[in-house]
Amino acid sequence: MALDAVKICLIQWDDFPGAVKIPKSRRNPHKNISPVLHKITVGLISALVMVCVGGAAHAAGYTCPTYKKYTSCNSGYYLNGTSAGNACVACSTVSFTESGTDSTTDSSACTATSQTVTSGYCKQNQVRSGSRTGTRSKTRTCYRTGGAGGTNGSSACTGSANCGAYSYGSWSYGACTYTAWTNSGSVYDCSCPAGYYLSGTSCGACTSISFTDSGTDTGTDTSGCTATSQTVTVSISNGSYKQNQVRSGSRTWSRSKSRTCYRTGGAGGTNGSSACTGTGNCGSYTYGSYSYGSCSYGAWSNSGAAYGYSCNAGYYLSGTSCVACGGNGYYCPGDNSRKSVSAGYYTTGGDANTRTGQSQCTSGTYCSGGVKNSCPATTTSKVYHYNGGAVLRSAAGATAATQCYLDSSVADYWTFEFQYHGFYRSKGKCYYSASTAIYNDCENTKYFSECNAGYFINNSVAMATGFTNSCTACSPGTYTTATGNIGNYGSDGSYTYATSCAACGAGTYQTASAAKSCIACPDGYKDNTATGQSAITGCQISVAAGKYLTTKNGTATASCAAGTAKAAHKVAYGSTSTCDQCVAGTYATGGAASCTACSGASEYQPNAGATSCIAVPHGYTKASNSSVSPIRVTCPAGQFMWHWSGTNGGTTCEGCHAGYYCPGGINIYGSGAVGQANSAGVVPIYSCPSGYASGGTGLSSQNQCAASCSNSSVSNGYIPPTSAKVYYPSTCAYSASSTVCNTGYNLTSSNVCAAMCAAGVTKIRTGNVTVPLYASKQTTPALHINVGGQVCYGSLDSAAGTSAINVNYGGKTYHSIK
């Protein structure tokens, strides 16, 4: 057979990592055998051969017989298929937690406590113990085992054997819980009181013994003889007193005596009645009956303090002495007491220090301090009367001169008297005044004649009805210039009079009461028009419009600053004035009398204190003189309001920009960021999600935003996308089986681009012969194999080898190296 016309049938070996997968276009239809036509260059000779399993070479055009390949995987691995390129894949590891609580009681963690209790006369110990629970978690890991032999598919990895041992976590303890108290032992340390002994765990009383200790007990018994008494009278200065005297007797007596003793208990808690010993604790004596002798009395003796004192009239008892009554304000009637004189009475009898009684003052007199006084005489220079003499009177028992009065109640008797700040005349009782020393406090009926300057009569009731009003001072802010508040006595007996004071006029004031004139306001502050001012602060200065008063009590003014205004006004003395700040919606220039409203359709002012109006901003309309409203425009879906045309109010809706979507609806003018609210409103245009800006313009919803899909880079190649464009929220899809490998790489059955002829990884096999290929020559000569356009080299050796490809080159035979 000519070497230049030989076909080689190549079989791909797929049970090792990185095996080269022969392209489908070059595969033999027979299962597990892949003949491919290769050009083998041996030195300078090219030959086309077909080498089938067993090493037999055939002419070109020969069809190799069907060859089926079997693969067997180790335990823990499974076969990933039955076609060419099969490989053994390791079963996966399955880890899981077998959770739960492992609890126990740990009493050692809670220290037992103890106490001592006393029951009766004995003590006893008590104890209690505690316990608490602990928890811990457990986990384990299992591994899936592979199927027997070469079972295909990952489902061959079954079972949950090889489970690891349990691994417990650290303990977590709860709080201690204690049991109830329990007695830990028998009673101990019993102790009975004196007179008792211990019997088991109780105390019994010791018995008593009695005996008589006889004899005679003698003494004197004064109670057996009745005492006698008498009363004597003793004289003292200005009186006397009584005193008792007594005497007593005594007699002798005798009696017998006996006593009883009791046995005492043993010390501490000694057991048994034998512990009761001794004769201590003897009881008190018990005496027999009396035997008495005759009584014998002693001399008289005073049996107590003096008593029954009796003082003479004009004296009173003080302790054990009779003392002079003392002063006209007291009297002593002879009953040992001292009495204060009654109101309206004077003392009588004895002298000034030993008064014995009292009497009431009569008319025309008054009593003070126990002394009777005559009513004061009238003073004709101040009290005038006519038609008969004045009758001086007082009520019985009067106590002061002010209760004395001139009785002018008789017909045709009048009294003219001074009063405070004026005169009046009266027909009635005029009482004495201690302050004026005249009788001018008159009862009805009074008839006023006149008041002094600065005073007035404050009631206009007709005099015929009778009243007690007097002259009243003018209040601050008013005055009267002189006397003359004289009324007219009418034919009907009535009397009229002045009832008010005059008010201080403009430019004046008066702070005092009972004034006779008013005070002129300071220069410059006489502009007050209101009358009756009662303080200097009622004086005012006039300030022109657009100005204000700068200093207190001064007259200098200044112009209002821009943004403020002031109308013409008056300022009180002691004060200053200020200009008023213009409110929002108004403005003022300097020296203005009032603020001007922003009345134009295109102007407004939102701030107070403004000096001018401002223009309504673009995109807004005027709502009031102090506010604006953003313009609202309704745009259809896919459009939004962004630009403005013409004056305010003119708007345009335009298509949504690329990379954004616009749901349409009400657009509120604003200058904020796209799609975000601001103080004026929002512009409803929203950015498409990152990476989805390829949907074009006029989008109305987020799911119209699109992403362009590009090739996905993989090692030594790329994967083209399933679709050139996807819409949110879909993502670009890729199929690993569509991977395109770079030049010099080939796609394996596991969809990996592996380098061709990579250091013996790529192999050819025929029959039992396996020849590794390399990217460069390892020997000369060498097999030249074209794999997918890539030239690979198989090493040859002159040494004879078993199960090798034999090549005759230049008359010499070479053998392939495994």
C-alpha cells in the first residue's frame, strides 16, 4: 500500500479532563468512534491513510466498523453521558443541621443553702437545694455516594451514608430554682427557763415545797387611833385667814409570820425532774392577825396651809396678802377680787387707790379710765347758733368726748359749723370732733353752704331729703379755682349745689388731688387734645407722616427706613415711636407714610420689610400679593412638561427623552432634579434603571426601558446573547453551548474552550495505541496532525515499542511514543 494515499481513522478519547472534542461536522455516524481525515506529514512525505481499531491500515474511502466504548466510574463519581466526551464527575456533598434542643438538669450549678430555726425551746437545721436547665445544639454532615459502575446522571448519587458524628455546642444555663426548706436533722440545743426541766423536747415545771418560819413581829400602829382636828382664825394686815390643826394617837401590836419556797430547775436544758433542786425563790412573808394595846395622843399641830382668806373692801387677795385695789380704773368690793371699771362708769369710795364701787356717767358727761368728765364747752368763734342757746348733751354711759353733742333739734335752732374743706349748717345733733376740737359731726338734717377751692359736693340729692355728704377733693386731672360752690335754697326748702370739678384743658395736666389749677405740658408736648390728663405722660407731641420720634422727652424726628412706613401720629411724653415694617405683599421706599400693595398681575412680594415688589417667576402664576402658585400641566403618557414657551402660562409637552420614561398626568412646575419633589412641585420624568437606556424616546412605563445585549466574555472565547435586546426587568440570556472559541482553542463537551495540542492533553487513539499531541515538535521526525486548522505533533522514536503506530520514513521505521 502506498504511503501517500492512506486514511487514518481517529477515535476521540473522552474519559480524561481537557479531552478535545471533534467537531460534529467531522464525526463518524458510528457511536463512540470518530474517524476524521487528517494530513500526516512525516518528514517531507505526506500520506493519507485510514487506520481502524486493531492497527490495520486501509485505503482511502474505507469505512471502519462500528465500535462502542464503555466507561466505568469509581465510587463517589457518576458518568455524565454515553456519547463521545463522557467523563466521571464527583458526587456533591450535602450538609445539613439536625437541629433540636438537648436539655438536662444541672443541680451542681446551684449551691444549696441552709438556715437554723427555733421551735419552742429547741433548735433545728433546715436546707434547700436548687437546679437549672442547660441546652445545646447539634449538627452533622452527610455525603452522597455514587452509583455502581458507570451509572449515568447525577441521580446516581444517592444515600445519606457517611454521616459525621454529632458536634455539640457550648452549654447555655438558665437561672437557679430552689426547692422548699426541709429539716436536715433532729432537734438540738434545747434550753428550758429557770423553774423548768427538759423532758424530751419539751419543758416541765418544777414542783414547790412549803414550810413555816414562825415568830413574833411587833411595832406601832397609828391607824388604830382616830385623829382629832380643829379650825383657828389668824389676823393679817387688811384681812384674816383660817387654818386647821390636828393631833394623832398610836398603839402597839404583834403578829406571826410564815413563808413558802420553790424548787428551781437545772442549768440549761438538763433532762429529768431530778434537775429541780434547792430551796431558793422564797415567797413573801404571810402575817397573822393583829393584837393591839391602848391609844396615846400627841400635841396639836397645824395640818396644812392657811385658807379661807378674807380681805377688807378696797383691797384684793394676792397670794396670801391683801393688796390695795390701785388706780381709778379698778374697784374692790371686799370679796377678795379686783374688778375693772365698766365702760361708761367711774369708780367711787375710798381714795384713788382703794376704790370700793362704780357709777354710770349721766348726760352732759362721759367716763374714761374710771373718771367722770364734763362734755367740752362750745367754741363760739367756730360754732355759731341762733334762735336760742345750744343744749350740751350726751347719752348715759358715754365713754368719750366724741359722744357729746349740741342738740339743735328744737324748732328754729340752727348751727353753722366748720367741716373739713368747707362749711355746713345743721338742724339736729352735732357731735364733738377730737381732731378739730369743735362740734361739727352733725346728724340729719344737714344743709351745705360751700366748699373750699379744689373741692366739690359729690351728690345732687335735694337737701330737703337729708343726707350726710361732705366736700370731696377734685380728682387728678381736674380742679376748682376758688370758693363758690354755693347752692340756692329753694322755696320748697331744697338746696342745690355744685357737683363736679373742671377738667384740665388741652396742653395741660394735673397729678395731684384737690388742685386749684392745672400744669402746662413741656414745650413741644402740648399737642394733646384730650382733656383731664392726670399725668405728664398725657402730654403729646405730633410727629409728621413718614417720620418717627428718636429719643424720649426730645423733639427730634427721623425719616422711616425703606421697607417701613408710619402715618402721622402723636407720642406721649417719656416715650418714643418706631416705623411699622411692611407686611408680605407690600413695600415702601424711605420716608413713606404707608406701605404700597403689589397690585400688578406679574408682581408679588413674599417677604415682610420689602422695598419693592418682585416679578412672578417663570412657571408660576400670582396667587395673592404675597404668594405664587406653580403652573400645572397635564401631559399624555410618554410625554412631560419641561420647556416653556412665551410668557408664564405658556407650556409645551414633549416626548420623553431617551433613557427616561414618562407616565404622563399632572406636571407641576419646579426646578428640582428629574423625577424628585421640590418646594414648587415635580416634573414626572424618571430615569430608566441602570443599563436599560436603549428603549428609545417617548417611553411611558419602566418595562419599556430596554437593555442591549452584547457578547459575554469567557476564557479563550465568548458567548453570543440569545436576544440582541431585552426589556426591564428581564436580563440578557446566554447559552453556554453556543460558546465561540478563539483561534487555537476548541469547545469541550463541558462547554469550555481548551487549548489544542496543550502539552500532551490532546491525544489520538487507534486500537490500543494512544499518542499524546504537542503544540511544538518534541522529536524529529514527528507525526504532523491537523486538528481544526491547528497543527499538532506526535512524538516518534526509533526504538521498537509495543502497541505503537509504525511509520517508515527514509527506509527507517519509527514508532509512536505513548
